[in-house]
Amino acid sequence: MTMDPFVSLVATAVVLPANNVDTDQIIPARFLKITDRNGLGPHAFADWRYDSRGDPRPDFPLNAPGADEAQILVVGRNFGCGSSREHAAWALRALGIRAVISTSFADIFRDNALSNGMLPVVLRDAEHAALVLKLTDQPAASLHIDLPSQTMVLLSEPELRSTFSIDPFAKRCLLQGVDHLGYLLAADSEIAAYEASHPAALCTTS
């Protein structure tokens, strides 16, 4: 699958500081029958975003003015735990989220995010706490996340700069805008050339 490359992102953020947010909270199970990835956006965090009548809860961060333009989500630790549903990553991407910042992610959610063109950024506890504090005071502030240099900076506070780690192969795929299969398909001609230069060994039976 091809997707928009992730190289450098300058965007505002929404802070959702809860810890241990599981995939059923990100996209409740009743919406898993939806197969159109883009159709999942309105249902992300549905039980938190809307009341029993379906009206937006004014105190939920994603319903705040300007939140619909944010492309970065700043969350608490162990984000994306629970079931392995890829719909959680689909729902966030359908919201327009390109990066999620935390101190830790559930492994399967992290892999699903990367496979869908979304960058999970892990910060140290102190750096994360400082970022949450600044964004609480400056909700309209923009962050710059640069994947080649693996850095994140709050543009209104240049001294609030962090570096983050990422698997080299995952980084390459994000920069090229491909998932694992797309990466292999892009090398189709090289794979064919290799196979042509290495004839299959004759099979023998005893």
C-alpha cells in the first residue's frame, strides 16, 4: 500500500493525557464492521466525544475549537493497548492525525500506526511532561517533527527540543510512503533480476 510520505510535519496538537487508552476506546467495537478506513474518523473516541444523544461533549479535547485542524495527538503512557484491531490506527488517520506522542505505546498499535503512515514518537517522561504543560498553556502552539533528524521541537519554545528513536526500516518506509508490501513491490525489478541470476536448484529425490 502506498500512502503520503512522512518527512517533516509542522502542525498543532491535541493533548489527551489519559494513560492506558485501549483500542476499544480509540474505536469502539460496534464500528468495526465499517470497512471504509476514511469512514472511521467520526467514530474515533466515540464514547468520549459524544453524549448519549450523540451531541459533542464540549469538554473533550478533540471537540475544542481548532482541534479538527490538529495533526498531532499527545497522549499518556501505554497508548493503544488492548486488542490488535488495525481500525484504531485507521480511525486516527481518518481524523487527520499524522503523529502520536507518548512515553510508551502498545507494540501492535505502534506497528499498525507505522504501517498506516502515522509516526509514534516516544519521549522521556520529563520531556513529555514538559510538553504537556506547555501545550496546556499554549493550545494553539505548533510542533515541528522532523523524521530524517528524528527531532521534535515546540516552535514557540525552541529550547523544548527532543530526539526520538525509530526502527530504521520503519523510518525508510515512512519516508518513502509505503508499507512493508509496498516496499517489496517497489523492488520488484531488482528481485526479478536476482532470481534470474540465481536459477532454482534442481530438486532430487532419494
